[in-house]
Amino acid sequence: MRRLAAAQLTNSIGDGAFYVTSALYFTRVVGLSATQVGLGLTIGWAVGFVAGVPLGHLADRRGPRATAILLAIATAVTISAFLVVRSFWPFLLAVCLYTSAQCGLTGARQALLAGLVPAAERTRTRAIIQAAVNGGIAVGAGLGGLALYFDTSAAYMVIFAVDAISFLICAAILRPLPEVPPAPAAGDTKLAVLRDRPYAVLALLNTIMLLHIPLITLATPLWIVQHTDAPRWMVSAVLLLNTVSVVLLQVRVARGVTSLATAVRSMRHAGVMLMVACVVFALSALGTSAWLAAGILLAAALVQTYGEMMQAAGAWEISFALAPPDKHGQYQGLFGNGLAVARVIAPLLLTTLVVTWGIPGWIVLGAVFLLTSLLIKPAVRWAERTRPHTIAAEPQPVTRTA
């Protein structure tokens, strides 16, 4: 558990630095326009999501530990490629390779966790990892802030080098772990998850719920600056409150999620909390007091963060409990990479609802969260009816040999 968390903590530091500096690096150093950067990242994350299932299948067939190490190294290589690209097409190729490696790594690591951690401990372990990830992103964002302060090509290139190194360290941390025995090939299983309609529907519903992440990182900052009288530093305050709360409370929130029934309940509570958060965010535009607006924004951020933690805990339990023991790689490759799809659709969808429509858009978005959370229960029941009545024992990890 500690080693899995340490591996993701390490590369999340690099990710945090990348998120803060990448836009300016690609525009100021590489020389791309903002439109080219946005188009490239949108195409890249779409390609990454598509690649997640076959790379997850590779983890099932070749072993998740070896696959995760390979994809972590591949991610480091693609990040290094950003240091030398200076035009759009090489940038687009590097982005597609980067997002594919990242999405494949997500599925492989989840399959590794499923193979090494007993089923009863998986949600708690995933909560510990998520807390570590948020802490790492916060540290990385601080490093990225230093690069923004110096605002030089050399500073940005150092950050990208740090990001690449963080994935190499991640690979080194994963190496001593025992390998999970590869699942035996049985018929046409390469795209089995895509034929599992109930699970695919649940992955789609979870993707809609995951819009709360770009909501807090993309739409809320624009809302604060353009629609409220709150000081601009509230953008940082809201993001900091979200990050710190997840680090401190995610494990505690996830303790109560131990079965599909509790997972469904957690997702339903998440939908309610996210709806309430949207309503409170909308209220921050009323009135002319900067401090009142700031207080409302902080309250909304707290409610949103609680909903985020409830959604995460429920989603982890559902994704693991309903996946066949021999196909965790491709199943987690689909379910776990819903965030990639959310990142693709969020810029247009959320800016239209929140920034353009204003208060009515917040209400519509809150209703979408609530309705989606209510649909999860019948989808889980559908999935349970289609599971085999008897499931073979899960593979046990074996000691790594030369």
C-alpha cells in the first residue's frame, strides 16, 4: 500500500508542475497559439481515452506491474519530447503519445492494486493514494509557481525535466513489487469491457460525475473573475481549500464505502452535494460585497469538495467490485480514464453553462449531477444481474523472479 501510494505521490508532483506551467510553455517556448494548444490537448486526451482499454488489456495479458513500469518510462520519454518540439504537428504527436501512456498507466496501476490488495481494502487503499496524489499535485504546483515567477524558457524546461524524472522514479518505486500473474487468454477478450453494456453505462455516468474536477479547476476560476466581486486571489484560495481537504479527509470519507450498496449511497450523496455546491456558487454573483462573495465561494468549495470525495469513494468501489478478476486492466482502463473524456468535453460545456449562461447554467449543471447520481443505482443493479453467479478466485501475487 505504501509503495503504491509513494509511486503516485512522486509522479503527481511532476503532474502538478506540468499543469501549472504547460500552457505558458507551449505558447511562449514552443511558439504555438492558444488555439493550437487547446486543439492538441483535446485531440490528445481523446486518443488517450481510446488507447486506455487496449493498454489495459496488455496489462491483463503481460502483467500489470511490468506494464505499469513500461508505461511510466514511456510517459517520461514523451514528456522529454516536449523539450525539443517547436511546431504543431510534432507537438500533436507528442501529446497523443503522452496521453496514451498516461491513460494506459492509470489502468495498469489500478489492475496492479486489484491484484495486490484484498478486495475489502481496495477502496481504502485508493483513498490513501488519492490523498497522496493531491498532496503531490500541491507540491508540484508550488514548483510550477516558481517557474512562473522567473518566467524564463530555462525555468519552464527545468519543470518539464522534473516531470519526466518523476515518472522514472515512479517506475523505480514500482519495480520491487511482486508481479500479479497474467490472466490466461480465454477466447476473444481484447474488448470484453466494451461489450459489457452495464459496466460501460456506469463508466459513462461516472464520467459525467467527474465533471466536478474541471469545474473546480477551469470553470470556477473564470466564474470568480468574471461574475463575482470577490478578490482574484480567491481563485487560489478555492483550489487550495479543495486540495488540502482531500488530503486530510479523503481516507475518512471512504471508510464507510465497503460494498456496492454503500457505494451507490455514496454516489447519491455526492450528487446531492454537487447540486447544492452549484446553487451556492451561483449565489456568489448576487450582491456587491467582496467579502460576502468570498465567504459564499469558500462555503461552496467545501460542499463541492465533500461531494467530490463521496463520488470518488463510490466510484472506486463500483469499478473494482463489478470488474472480472482477470480483466481489471481493461476494465479500469475504461472506467478510470473517464477523467480524460471529462477533460475533452469540459472546456466547451462548462464555460457555456457557467460563464455564458451564468446562474441558470449553474442550476442546470447541478441538476445534471443529481440526475446522474440517481441513475447509478439502477445501472448497478443491471450490472449485478449480468455478473456470473460464481467468480473464480482472484489471482494471488507471486514473488518476482529474474
